[in-house]
Amino acid sequence: MTRRKFSREFKIEAVKLVTERGVTVAQACRDLDLAESVLRRWMREATVASATAFPGNGQQRAELAEIAALKKEVAKLRGGA
């Protein structure tokens, strides 16, 4: 079984079904053929960082990108010492 991928827009609209339109999580999951845990995770992500939620294919959130850049710089500095 292959893993399904959902666009950022799909995730946002799925979350809006529950948060803005008053559809229950269970009903939204049935309508969209999703597991409740998936939709609840999307809702949590949207609440925590709404502007940067669901970055998409291969895009990291800003703080993760910064951490990766800092780790790379530390590795470079350790190698040069």
C-alpha cells in the first residue's frame, strides 16, 4: 500500500471543515477518507504555527532550516580546527 500525499491546500481546507464550518472530526474524516489521527495532527499543526503549517514537498519550517544550517556550520568549524 502506498502512502498518500496531500497538498497544503487540502490540509488547510480539511482543518477549516472542523474549525470554521462546524463539521465533526469524525464526519470530516469519513467524508475525506482520512484517519482521525491524521486530521487531529493537522489541526494541531495548524494551531501551533498557522503561517508555517504544512510547508510542502521538501520544504522545512524556518526553525528547522536554521538548525540544519547551524549544524552544518558547526561541522565545518570542527573539521577546520
